[in-house]
Amino acid sequence: MDVAIRNMIIHFVYLSIVILAITGHKNVSTCYETSLSVRKMFDDNNLGFQQEDVSTREDVYSYLHKTVVPLMSKMSDTAERELSMASEFFLVCGYRLRQARISKGECGPIFIEGLPRGCQPSYSMFIEDRNRYNMSWENRIDPVNNATSSNPTASIGPWSFQSAWSLKTLPFAGVIDTYSGGGFVLEVGAREDPTDKITGLAKNGWIDDYTRAVFLEFTLYNPNVDIFTVAIYLFEFTNRGSIHTSNHEFSTRLYYYSSSYEVFTTACEVIFVIFNILFVYCEIKKYKKLGKSHYFSDFWTVVQLGQIGLAFSMLSVFVHRTLTVASVMAGFEASNKTYFINFYGALFWDYVLTYVMAALVTVVIMQTVKFLSFNRKILIVAETLHFMKGTLLAYALIFGIVTVGFASMAYMLFNSFSSSYSSFNSAWNTNMLLLLGDSGIYELLYEASPILGPAFIVTFVMILQYGIITFVQAIINMGRNVTNARRNRMKNRLEIIDYVSGKLKAILDIK
């Protein structure tokens, strides 16, 4: 009994340490509000042109001239601060335009005499244009390495391809495609007026029929909340003539241990490391004592190993993030704000760290259920699920097959009528919303097809909601009946509350 209470106390102390260590460096609400402020400036502004209004190539240049350039000039460190949202942010190391385009390949075959052939395929990393040009896409030149040591990209210009490695970028998933991270880049300094450069690009046809994506990339810093925001505004050009716009803001703190509270957080992190070292030691002893087969037969042992694995993964990602931030900040200091420094790598590893932290907190909180299982009523639920696990896994397989079938059917029927069914993934997600009772899906499918839409909904709901889901209830009821039959033979393995209350009464001499 004393061992069980000791383990429970250790668990809740460790849970508190994990939560304090994870939440001590990042205020999620503040980061979200900062990202929202940046989005309002660039996508929901009163400057006359919003990103969602872009529908032609000329609109891209209009958005840059009327929205981006004025805002960037207001956020320059040399600009006069005025009472506005933009005055709360500072532009870090300028910004850049990056274009992803495809090579001019051979035209497709002639299917019907008298009709033109298709000569502009969709984007693919395998057919990405990686050449160099001289102020025009018609004047291709041989690659020449004329980069300078102070700025490796200064002399290359917007008409020469640069790899993701040289740009220190990562592949990026847009709405239409996933892009390699390389491209043709125009860099703008933090104190530079790019109006003439952008006008020159428009005059020389920098965005043409073979352009598949244009990225606007920049980093802002808000000193009031000590938060960096890496923003990526994307314009995707399809070979169908449409332009899809999307905006992505990633906000976080890059500097840790800058306040008195974060000193306390540091102490929590040290205790966190000590806890996990002790956990490893205890699990090794337990493995040697029980043996391989008996050791891995316990479900909670597997959960504990997963927790330890996530904890050490978190530590390794934390170290890598720290080194990446140090490298980026060293590049920032060396640039003297004369050329663009990409902060996306630092933010990327910070978000990876956040995801690992979130998984770790989930697993640690899940382990609380292990201590609740000492009560007979909670134990009945666990025994029911354990008894029916084979049947539930078989049901999950059937459920997956049926939902994939309906998603395929909906994708083929409605992909040309609604963006909610434009891909298999979106079709599956939309069907799940329909299964959860989203009434807006009915209107959407009815507008797509007054006959096929309602017929699909009735078939889907009858089979999934009233058919397969009813099987779940039957499976659980069957398992509950079997468990209830053994209920009278069950005893509480540990009556923790009674034991603790008895101990307190004995200490306080209460009868």
C-alpha cells in the first residue's frame, strides 16, 4: 500500500514538473494573438489591396506595391513610430520574394486534330526550373559562381535559381503542391525601397506562364512581448489559370531564460532530467527482475517506455533548437541588416519541440488512469475494454474500409463541384463532419447535385450512423455483460482513499 501511494505522489510531482517546464517558456495565447495581428496587417487591412483579392499576375505586383512595401517601410527600424499596429513590430533583416517555376518542356501529344496541345504541366520537384537567366526567361546563361563571401546570395539575383540548401529553407506544403524550398529570389534590405526592383520584375515578365508559386517571406519582432513572427504569404499559380492565396504566420519566443520566472523554469527542467534518468534506472532493474516476456506483457510498461522515449526526444530536439537559434542569430548579427536572414529553420524546430512536448504531456496525463484503476468501478471499464479489444480492432478495420470507400465515392462524385471534396483527404474529412452531424454539408451536397447529394447523405448516414456505429454499442454491451458477471468476484486491489484517511486519523489521533 505504501509503495502505491509513493508511486502516486511521484507521478503527480513529475506531472507538475512537466507542465511547468513545458509552459514556462511559451505563452500560447500571446503567440496566437501576435500571429493574428500580423495577419490583420497583411491580409485584412485598409490599404486598398488584400491578399485574397489577388486573381491575376498584375494583382500580385499591386499587392506588393500597395500593401507590402508601405507596411515594411513603417516597420523599418529607421521609420518614425506612429500610433498603429505596424509600429509595434520591427522588420528583421528585410524580406524576400521567392519564385518556384517549372522548366519549359515538350508539349503533350495531340489528342484531337485542330486543338492546341498542353504545354504547361503542374508543378513538380522533378521538373522544377533550376537554370540561370539574364534579365529574361528567354535568355538562358550557363551557371557561374560569382557569389561574394559577405553575402552568398547578393550577386545571384532574381533570375538565377538557388537551392534550398543555399537559401537555408525547408520544403513547404501549400494548398496546391509541396514546393522544394529553392527558387528564384529577390531580396530586399530592411532599409531599402524596393519599388524600382518590383517594377523592373513586372516589366521583364518575372511572373509568367511557367510560374507555379511566389513566396513572400519575412520575419517580424515585437519587443513588447519578446516574440518573433516568421510569415510566409504564398501565391500559387495553377495550369488551369487560377491563383490560390494562403498566409502562414508562426510566432514564438526564441530567447529563453530572460526573466526571473524562467529561472524557476530552468530548475524544473533540471529536475525533469533527473526524474527521467531515475525512470530509466528503475525500468532497467524491473526488466532484469521480471524478464523480457513478463516485462512487456504489462500495457503500462509500454506507456512508460513511450514516456521515457518522448522525454529524451524532447531533450535532443531542445538542444538542436538551441543550436539552430544560435546559428541564425549569429547570421543576423553578421548581416548588419543588409541582406535577408531566414528565421524559418529556428521556428521550425521550435514548433517540432512544441509537438513533442504536447505528446509527452498527453502520455503523462494518460498514466493517471493507472492509479484510478485501483478502484473497482474504474477497473470494470478497463476490464471491459481489455476483454473486447480484439472485437474492437476488427470493427476499426471494417470502419476504416467503409469510410475510405465512401470518401472515394464522394471524391469522384463531387470533386468538380466543391472544394470540400477537391482531394481524397478533404473528402474523407468532410464525410467525418457529416457523420458528426454538420448540417452545412447537406446544403453543400444539395447545391452540388439535387439528386446525388441527398442520395449520398441518406446512404452514408444509414450505413455509418445507424449501422456500423450500432455495432459498437453491441460490442461494448457484450463486454460489459461479461465483466459484470465477474464483478462480484472482483475486489478493490487498493482502496487508496480509505487507506490514506485511516493513516491521517491515526496521525491526528482521530477515532
